[in-house]
Amino acid sequence: MQLSDTREIQAPPAAIYAALLDPEVLKACINGAQEITGDPTEGYHATVVQKVGPVKATFKGTVTMSDMVETERLTIAGEGKGGAAGFAKGSANVTFEPGASGGTVLTYEVDAKVGGKLAQLGSRLIDGFAKKMADQFFANLQEHFEGPPSHDEATGEDAKKGWLGRLAGRD
């Protein structure tokens, strides 16, 4: 499964690059992350709990960084085994460019694969879950720099809507 997207984050490329190498930031950005230890040179060891459809599993695995060019690009690759649930692995090629408003335009291309019991759930469910995980990771990274979405006092609604709000036309 492959997907790509772009986001503008209000922080300089150097700050975003450094954040992606920090295990505490990675832990905060990966939903379900229980523990992430290590460093960019040796790689990280991670424990992540995820529920995909009816299958809930604890994945233990590694995250490695490669193709690292400070403030320009890096590749994040991860692989984890979830016992009877199967395995998940994937990578994200991330590039950084200065944005028009002084921030950074972050572009990512994700490739993900699953096997075992997870693969039996069907590609539509898995593809949707992988897209949600990638989008959430980069949304959490954006929130790390910009804070939570703003709240509109006049309407009582958040400025950033989830997919249900967009589907209902409330963006």
C-alpha cells in the first residue's frame, strides 16, 4: 500500500528534522506507542499497541533512519512483529522545503505491508488503517510544533475537522 501527502508546519526545517530523530517526539507522534528507545545511528526499539478491526496486538520491532540529509530529507523505516496477529512493516520518505509563510512544507510518501492474521482482514481495511496511522503521525508532529487545533469561540467548533466533519460538509 502506498500513499503520499503534504503538510505545512509552522517551524523551520532544522527543528522538524531534529524532532523526527528524538525518541520522545517519535513516541508522542506514534499512536499506541508504549516505549521507544535508541538513537538515529543505531536505530530505535519500539513497542506499539494497535487495534486493526477486530485484531488487537502488541508489536515489538525496530525503527531505522536512513538517507539522512539534515533539513532536506530522511527515510523512516519500521518493522514489527505482533505475535499471532502477524507483522507490519513500512517506510516513509520525508522531504522538507521552506514554506511561503516561514514554516516548512513537509512531504511524505509511505509504503506499508502487513502479513499474518492482519493480512486476512482485507486490503480496504488495512489500507484505510495505514493511511490513518500515517496521517495521524504527521498531524501529531504538526501539533507538537503548533499546539492543538484552535477552537472557534463563535461557533464552538474546532478549526481542524476530522473526516466525518469534512464528509458532512462542516469544514
